[in-house]
Amino acid sequence: MSHGHSSALAHHFDSLEQQREASTLGMWLFLVQEVMFFGGLFMTYMLYRWRDPEAFAAGSHDLNITLGLLNTVVLIASSLTMAMAVHSAQTSRRRPLIGYLTATGVLGLAFLVVKYFEYSAKWEHHLVPGPLFHFSEPAIGGRAEVFFSLYFAMTGMHALHMVIGIALLAWILRGAVRGRFDASYYNPVENFGLYWHFVDIVWIFLFPMLYLIGRHYHGGA
């Protein structure tokens, strides 16, 4: 029997299976809360876009689709490596687990590096909301500041989740190197995988919402 003897079993659980079910339920409840949080941001964005589609379309034109698409590909790839890491943990394959976790972390860092360059360009072009904000089209003027306020709020919160994810990944990787995870105990890897996939899915919604939808509106104006 695995319960009572495994060092991975917390004292307040009767078995590893019970511990796994409880931790998985806790992770899903956390993700539901995260869905509500980002859902509020999405609804705010949609409301303001509905009120001023011209300004939002103009602001969207100042986003770099190439960098946004690159980050989309990077995160999709990281979801694949994370899924392979979970599978490796479930099948007690330690070296592939370490490799896939490392690859996931590298891809996460690559995402943040691309986002840094994207933010830097916004700073140089005075598109950061505040007293120095300046939009190039006089007809739009400060109305585009609302778009960029939401852009930085939404992508900034997403980037913060990425930073937290990479920190958690470092902890998971440390455990993998020490051989903590195998077919009998892998729920930390599995639960972290759920978190990572959620962060990736949020970006899948952010990319078209911020970079793609409505760009034709401004072009036809």
C-alpha cells in the first residue's frame, strides 16, 4: 500500500489518491476564480470597444502582429512540452520529465523577452498611458489611451501570471531533478500543467482580441 509509507503523503490525507483528488479539486477551484478575474477584464475591454470601435481599431494598428503571433506560437509550443512533461511524470520517465520542464521554462522566458521588446517599443513611442501619452493620429487623440490602458492591464496581468508560473516551474523542476515524481506521485506536475495551460489559453484569447479583431474597421474609415 502506498499510503502511510510514502514521503509524499501529507499527514492529513489517508492515501496518495485522496491527496491527488483534493489537490486537483483545489487547482480547478483556483482556475475558476482566475476565469472570473480575466473574464471581468475581457468584459471591460468589450464594453469600451463597443463604445469607441474607431479608437480601439486605431490603437490595435499600433500593436506588432508579428511579435504577437510569435508569442502565440511560443506559448502553444510550451503547452505541448508541458503536456509531455506531465506524461513523463505519469510514466516515471525522469530524464524526459526534466528535459520537457526545462523546455517549457525556456519557452516561457522567451515569451517574456518578446513582451519586453514590445513594451519597450510602446514606451519609446509614448503609447504608455499617463502624462506623456501621445497618439500619432490627431483625429483619435487621447481616446486611444483607453485602449492602451486596457492593453497594458490585460497583457501585464498575463505576464505576471507567466512570471509566477516560471517561478513555480523552477520549484517543480527542482523536485524532478531530485526524483520526487513518478507514476505513484505526480500531481504537483499535473496541477502545475493545468495552471500553465490556463495561462496559455488566456493568451489565445488576448491575441485576437487585442491584435486582430476590428483592425479592418480603421482601415475602412
